[in-house]
Amino acid sequence: MQATKRVTKPTKQRKLLYQAPDHIRYKHFGAALSSKLKVTHGVNALPVRSGDTVKIMRGDHKGFEGKITRVDRQEYRIFVEGLTSEKVDGTAFFVPIHPSKVMITNLNLEDKWRKAILERKRARPEKAKTVEKKPPKAPSKIVEEVKEEVVEEKPALEEAPKEKKPKAKRKKTAKVATEKPAKKATETKEGKPKAKKPRAKRKTTKKTEKTEGGA
């Protein structure tokens, strides 16, 4: 048999619920048994059937107890004897109740197949919840030797912690301005500086104006 994947998408879950076949719808009608029935039959829950006596545990009709008259698997509702309401025109109708809101106080065991279901569930072995704990592994000799060395070194470090020396500030050295050597004057062969001649002035020539009507 191929294993089916668990559906987590809400739209698909609703689709599976309202399109489920009849044998799967039967499982959605499960209700808890009373404390007395749990002790006598050894079962915690069972799907409700017509003829079972149930007690409503939640909702507006909490505390009401009666016998199931009809089970509607199409709408996932049950109808309890005596639990009715009136319409505006005065006609009475049975109030539909969801099976998850009820607790079974008395079982209808007229059906031989239901008796077989109870016997099968009672004979089912309970799963052991306790898990055997494995004993802790013995530490190796190498690990023990390393631990001893660490224990011996720790107190020595705690007794004489190293003091951090303050960092020495760097001295800023002022930049000394170095004098550049002056340009040497051009010297002659004799060793005396050569005198520079002054520049000659340019001659300005005046433009001769032409006389009117001159030759």
C-alpha cells in the first residue's frame, strides 16, 4: 500500500473532509466515553451511533442528556431525542449537534460488529512510552590527562594575572627647516663676480605725418 502524504493546506483539508467516502466519514464521528465506560470497556473513544445515550459538554445546550435518534453523515451532525427548537410559525425541529461536543454515557451494543470493535481495541497492546537510557560512555585516558593538565594550569593563571602595560605615547618631532644654499654668483676666471650690463633701451621712431597735398 502506498503511503499518503500529510495534507497541511487548509483548502485541501476542507476538500478532503467534504468529499470523503462513507467509511472515512464514520471515523469523524468519534466521541469520548464517560469515566465509567472507560474502566469497563478499556476504550477512551468510539464513533457514535443511533441508540447511544450522550451528554452535551459544550455549547448553548451544555448539560443536556438524551438518546441519539439520527446520525447525519452528510452534514457531520447528530440529533438527540428531546432537544428541539421552534420556528417562527411554531413548528418544532431537532437541533443539530456536532459529535465532538458530546460524551457517550451509555453504549448501544445490539450490533455484533460493534462488540467485535470493542474487543479488538481492548486487546491492542499499549505502546511503551518509557525509553531505555543508554549508560554514559567511560572517558578515555587521554581525555582524563588533558582535563588534569587544564585544572592545574587554571589556578596559576588566576593567581598571577598579567598586567597590561600602558602604551607609550609617540613623541611628535618638530620639523627643522633646512636652509637651502644660495645660488652661487657666476664667477670669472680670476674669482671675482662678473658685473651684469644694463639692457639697452629700444629706440622709438616717430611716424612722420604726411602733409595734406604734399609731394
